[in-house]
Amino acid sequence: MHKHVDWDDPGANSVLQHFANNPVGFDEPGPGDILSARHEGAIVRVKVEAYIDGTSIGEVVALISADNGRRLKSHGKLVLGDTVRLPDASRALEPQHDASNDED
């Protein structure tokens, strides 16, 4: 059973918007692809299992705090391993974190 998710509007980070002016466009996601979206401010990565009519179905494989890039086991009602539906319109590019602030 899929968990219903109210995805955040990707706004300026929209994958569809990003590729709208690209003459090549983008390929439909396939099994094994990892997609990103936003939910309640967090970054959610989804591993695609199936793609049907503009919607990817897959497993939540990462939840990441947008503030500091820290990995989470759960966020709101989402937990790692949940199966969700991710429409193309909700897909978002991931923010770039400043690697110079990382401690090795």
C-alpha cells in the first residue's frame, strides 16, 4: 500500500521547469532511479520501482534535513522504507550544500 504524501511545491527547484527549455528534455524515470522531492521542508529521495502516467512509485530511501544535510530516519509521517507515489510535477532538484563547511 502506498503512503499518501502531500509533496511541497518544488517552486524554482522544479525538475520539470528546469528541463522545460532543454531541447533534449528528460527521460522518464525507470526502476532503480533515485528521484528527489520535498516534504514538509525535508529532502526525500525515492528509489523508483515503477513509472505510470507521469507518476513514480517507489521506496523512500533517504530523508535529509534541508537545513544542515543531516540524514533522518523519519520526518513527519514518513519513515525510511515507506512506499510512495511521486508525480513528475513534485520532483525537485536538490540544494547544493557548501562542502567547505563539512568536517572530515
